[in-house]
Amino acid sequence: MKLFAARALAAIAFTFAVIASRGAAHAAVTGTWRISTERVGHRLHVRYAPAGGHDTDSDSWTIDPAALGIASALKSRGRRTMFSIDRDAGDFVFDGWFGEGRAAGSYTFSPNRPFFDALGRLGYDIDGTSRQIGYAMLDVTLPYAKKLNARVNGLTASNIIALKAMGVDRAYLDDIAGAGYSHLSANQYLSLKALHVDGAYIRYLEGHGFTKLSVAQILSMKATGV
């Protein structure tokens, strides 16, 4: 255990030294990561560290070690390995120490400029890697952003992140629209999703005589257990 921790720290230190040698432009897009083995599989835990600061944000994803080419490294008694994850918003390159079902190290994130340029043309300017990396961590795609742009009133760049994190997807928008509620605001969709309001619940209310309700009324009835 101590040997694994020491080697992981050494890998982290090495990678940050390499990053520092590339200049300040790269220093702002670094972070740390670890892989845990759980009953349902493996999870990759990612933390973001701005230049000169401490980790400020985190996320975790279920991963397939075989698909990433790291299955044998995880099963080994200890070795250094690199792997990458490419997303619409940018690419992650991970470097660290693997062994005995665990892994840890550091990573670099490179934003995908064409992706953010396309969002800019839709009216959403996302400047700074501290904001851009959030889109990559949540795996926001351009088709997803375009769908929200067409169907959510008053959408902002921050709303896109919040809706993705809450799991408001095309299926949910279709479900709510099928119950007669479309082109709502981001806050309305977020509130409905947070209270587990779906099309079936709205139709249930209608079946009991509660018709033509406002979103606020639906939320109030759900919150009070109706």
C-alpha cells in the first residue's frame, strides 16, 4: 500500500514537472485522478486544479478498463501507464501508477477549440479552461447543446452545464412536451427534474381534474405529496 502511494505520488510529480516545462499556457489545465474498483465496476475520479491553486472541482465516471487499454495495468503488481479519453469539448491525457486494482496520477486537459467556437456561434461564449473543462467532464456534446438551444427558453452557458448534470436530455424534454409543457425555462426543467416530475405524473394530475396547471402549481403539488 505504501509502495503504491509512493509510486503514484512520484508519477504525479513527474507529470507536473513535464507540464511546467511546457509553459504557463499548459499549467492551467492540469489535475489529479484515481481509479477505484467497486462492486459494479471501475470508476475514474477526476479533480481539476487551476494554475497555482488547489483542486476546486471533481467528477467521476464509470469506465471500461479494457476499452481504455489499461486492464492489464490495473491487474499488475505495479507499473506506470498512460491513457486518454477524448470528448467533444476536449481531450484528457492521464499519466500515473497502476497496480493491484488501483491507479492514481495526474492529467492534462486540452480544450477543443472548434467545439467552443461552434457554441460561440450559437451565442454561448465559454472562456477559460476552468469553465471549458466542466463541459468535458460532463461530456456535453454539440448535438446536445443544439437541442437545448432549440427547446429551452432563455438558455445560458451555465444552464447547459446544469441541465446536463441533472440529466435533462432529449427523452426528458420529449416526455414533458408530450404532457403539454414545452419550451420551458432552464430553471423550470431543472425544478421538474429535481422533484422527479415526468409526463406520467402530469397526466395523473389531469386524470384527477387538475388541468391547465402552471409549472409552479405542478411543482407545488408534487412537493406536497399530491
